[in-house]
Amino acid sequence: MEECTLCICYPTFNRGQLFIQDIKEVLSNEDRRFTISILDNCSNDGSYEELSLINDERLILRRNNTNIGGIANTFQSISNINNADYILFCLDKDKVNPLYISRFIDFLEKEHPFSGFIDLYSCKKNVDFVKYCAGKDAMINTAYLSKHPSGFFWKCAELEKYKKNIDSNLFHSFPFILDLIL
């Protein structure tokens, strides 16, 4: 897959049919400026096998060899993303309105924010994008001022600078993944 503007990252474990339908709905948006990266944490409900049947080059499906736990899987889901300018973090229990994806990508390409938050499934006519300044303040705002983990977004190149300073063995000690990034 060529480089794109946005990679929507999902950690998942045993979410089955509801999650798969949501992924299919997101992929119904034909915009080629986004990919979906799913990291399955050794689901045993058949969801990984069903996801692997989706034939769309924008879907990047990965699976852990063993179940590494929810926090570790969350951290790993946003790691090693090298095909996009931005990462959008989602939980597998949340919906993403496919109609908003292109508008969100337009916003990213125009504004070039460091990080921020978006309401992924708003029923509002206009979707609000909250953007944060670069650096430490962006991470603090992302971790403590946003409403929900789903909807956080980061510029990949900047996030990489912060991830390099994290000892990956520490992530089991943090109750909230963004505390780790902070």
C-alpha cells in the first residue's frame, strides 16, 4: 500500500460480528487516503479469520502470536505504522462514521496539527476537530483533556520521537495507555 494521510488503528480481541461490520462500513468510504490497521490479540471467536476474508488493500491485518494483554495490544496497535502521515486511534467497540473520514483527512492535510481529538460518530452536521499544539503540551492535553481514547490522532513522525524514549517493558504498569506516552 502506498503512503496515505491517515491510518486508523484498532487493537481488538474477540469483538466478533459487530466489529467486523463496522470495519466493512468504514471501508465503504472509497477515499484512498486512509488505511485501517487492525492488531488482533489472539481472538478465539473467529473474528480474525473473518477479517482476513475482507478483500481491500487498505486493510492491514496483524495478529499477535500470543495474547499480550489489552494495554500492550493497545500500545502495539499504534506502533510500526509507516504508511501514513497520521494515526487515528480507535477502540474495537466504537463506531466510526464513514462519511466523516474524507472531511477529517481534508482537515489534516490543510491544518497539519501535531495531535488532537475527533468525535468519531457524531450525529452533528459539522464535525468538530480539536487540535493540540506540538510537544509535551500536546501529549498532556491528549491524555487528560480528551473525552475518550477513541478519536485521538497524532502526526506519526512526531509520535515516533516520543515512542523511542519509552521502555516497552513498562507498559504493563500503566492503567491508561496515554500515561505511558506522556
